[in-house]
Amino acid sequence: MRASFVFSEVITGLRRNVTMTIAMILTTAISLGMFGGGLLFVRTIDKMKASYLDDVEVTVYLTEDISANDRDCTGEPCASIRQALESNQAVESVVFEDRNEAYERFKRIFEGQPELVELARPEALPASLHVKLFDPARSDVIVQEFSGQAGVANVDDQNKFLDRFFSLLNSGRNGTFIIALIAALAAVLLIANTIQVSAYTRRTEVGIMRLVGATRWYTQLPFLLEAVVAGALGAIIGVGGLITLKYVALDRILEATGGAIPKIELIDVLFPVAPILLGVSMLISAITGYVTLRLYVRH
Amino acid sequence: MIRLDSVSKVYKTSARPALDGVSVDVDKGEFVFLIGPSGSGKSTFLRLLLREEVPTKGRVMVSNFDVAKMARRRIPRLRQTIGCVFQDFRLLANKTVAENVAFALEVIGKPKRTITKVVPEVLELVGLDGKADRMPNELSGGEQQRVAIARAFVNRPLVLLADEPTGNLDPDTSQDIMLLLERINRTGTTVLMATHDHSIVDSMRRRVVELHLGRVIRDDKRGVYGVGR
């Protein structure tokens, strides 16, 4: 196989049908960009889960009666609630926080908003038991068992809030993947069509090649490579688009969340997303090309 | 070199067979005219030899290839032993004369060294030395057909198939092309030429196989076109 021959055929092929080639590359790029965006979504969600779930706790808020009178949770019913929590299999640790400590924490949290701190009084805040679980995802058990017990005002599960938050991110991710899939379908159809057009415009050449006894590889490899090259270019543009998007928009948007959503690092885009996109793109182009040639182009 | 043994070909779209029990034997180095009116089966005959078609019945041998039975992946091998020339030349308009000829070698993976050596030789053989860098549209019809013959012959095929090679040419030019085909035949290449051209067949006095409605109705060692009619 003479590489220079195949290579020059590929270049002429791509140039012969420039508008179609550009459409094919751009559609591929959009599809892959969306797909890459979805992958970054997944990665971000994973990162967030890892960092948040460590800190997730269930807070058992105690009634006004206990908050006012039982300063160290030694009286009933606080002591027995604490006892029950500590002996629970799922619980890693229990920390009692009285309303003064709660007030201190409140002041710390809202340091930046002194007018809010000024309004707050220790008497307005309930005492609570902060429960840390071995497996934060299994907080339901605690919530069910302790809600409504004597001495318990209410049970707050941070996991519930995070669940809602993550399900929002998950639907963002799913939406991205769906659009990527639709764009991918368009890209595949464009690739198939481009190869057909390409094979048609080169039918004289291909006819001569067949007559003089060129092998299937010789006659069809140029078309196949045309698709693969376009796929690779699409992937490169897609990755370029993601990097651009990161610097011009995402960085600023994510910074505005104050670190609630971790920033997307350049390295996340370059690895593993970029090689995945390149590989997926070239593979799909090659398969599309091969199938098209099998179905529509006579050898 | 070429042997058809009770070959029939029926196309799905037609009730009448294109070839009907055709048996023909062509020795190595022979020059054979294949004549007959349109629709007599000449094209099908040639297409069977190239394995563009598979016979419905019978056996087709070209050199050592059992053409109808051979595996698809061996078809390129078969075609590398057969050169083809057509009425419409089928040159690549965007390539020069030399590139057109070289193309036939490039696509079967011949090394560049061989190509640069062989192409000028064959261009000289067909009388086109000095026109290697011309584009096809700068050449006369006869010259274009010479390029096509050079391309068909450059890989030194055992068999040269010519389908109405003079169909688009004036009588003088046709004579020149026939001389060229004769010269190629003298190198030992078997030549099989389908034609309508009475005067050429009559003047050459070579073997004539006449087809009519898919049957061989005449096979003369030294025939003329219109004998007995």
C-alpha cells in the first residue's frame, strides 16, 4: 500500500466537496463538544459528591423545652435520644450543640452580614444533636426513627437537600447527553452522505481502479480515511470549543457559586475527555464509513 | 488462455438469456474479433471474463482463474492479468497522460521506481513519447485512445479486452489503433476485441466469433465481417 497515494486521494477528496466537509466537521464538533460537556458534568458531580458527602450530617433539632433547660443533654428525654443515636449501627458519631454554641456558629457563618447577627438571639436557636453517619446515603433510617419522638422538634437531613441539588445537575448532564446524541445522529448521517457523494464524484477513478485490479482497500481506504480525518478534525474543534468555553464562561460562572461547584480544570478537559472524544469520533466515523461503503458502493 | 464452456447468462430483468450455451476457446497469443449486433451478448461476454458478472450456468476460465467460482478477494488478481480498453477512453481528465498511465500501477501498489521506469517505455510503445505531460483534453481522440491502451498494457496483461475501441474514431485513426493492437498482440498478449466495424474486421483477416441473440453463430479462423449475408 502506497501511503502517499492514499494520502493525496484523501486530501483531494476532502477538498473536492468543501462545503459538505465543513458541515460534517462542524456537526461532529458540536456533537462531540456536547458529549465532552456531559462527561465534564459527570466528573464535576463525582468531585462534588466526594467532597460533600464527607461532611453531610443529619441534625436532630431538640424542642424549646430541652434547648432552654438541658444545657448538657444529661436530663430526659435528651439523654435517651442521644443514647439511642449512639447505639444505632449506622451512626458514626453524635455531637451535642447547645443553643449558645449554635449561636456562636451562627455568628461565624454570617460573619459577613452583621445586621443579621444583630437580629439573632441565642434564645431563638434550638439545641441540636449533630449525627454523622458511616454511610451518608442511608440517612433515611435516622430521619424516620427520630422524627416525632418526644423531645425532638424536627430532623433535618442535609442529604435530602444535596439529593435535590444533584438531581438538578444530573438532569443537566442528561440533557447534554441527549443533545449530543441528536447531534451525533446528524453527524453520522452527514458522514454517510458525504462518503456517498465522494464515491459518486470519483466513480470514474474507482471504476478504473477496479478494472486494473486494485484491491478493495485501495479503492475504499481513501473514503474511509476521509471520514476518519473529518472525525478527528471535528474532535479537535470540539475539544478546542470546550477549552474556550471554560475560559470565557464556565470559570466565571462557577466562581460565582463561591466554590459550591468546583471549577473545571484544564487537565479535566485534556484528560480523559479529549482522548475519549477523539477515539469515539474516529471510531464512529470509521464504522459509518465502512458500513456506507458496504451498503452503497459496489466494489 | 480464455475458455467459455456452455456459458449462459440470464439477467433478472430479461426473459431472454444474454448468453445462451456459449462455448469459445481462445489460445494464448490469439487475436479474436467478437462481432454481432447490439444486444447480441458481446458486452456480457466481456463482463463475464472480468467477473463483473457471474454466469448463470457454465464455466469461465481466464488463464488459471476459474472466474465464476473464484473467491471475491481474488478478483483483483484476475483483473491484474487483463487489460481493458473502451470506446469512451475513460481517462482521468485531471491527470496528465503519464499520470493516467501511472495511476493503473499506483493503485495496485507498484513501487515508484518501477512506475518511473515503465511508464515512459509504454508511452513510447504507443507512440506518445513527448506527450507525457499533456492533459487528455489537449489530445485528439486517437491519441486519447493510445493513452487508454498504454494504461491497459502497462502492467503487461496476458489478455487485452477492447470494447469497440475504434467506435469514436475516424477510419484513418482507427487503422492506426488497430496497428497498435496488432503490435501488442505480437508481444504475446491475447487480444479480444468487440466491434461493429466491418472494414477493420475485413482488412485484418483474423479469427471472428459472431454472436447473435446470445449464441455463437460463426467462428472463423480467418474471417470477414459480413460473410454469407
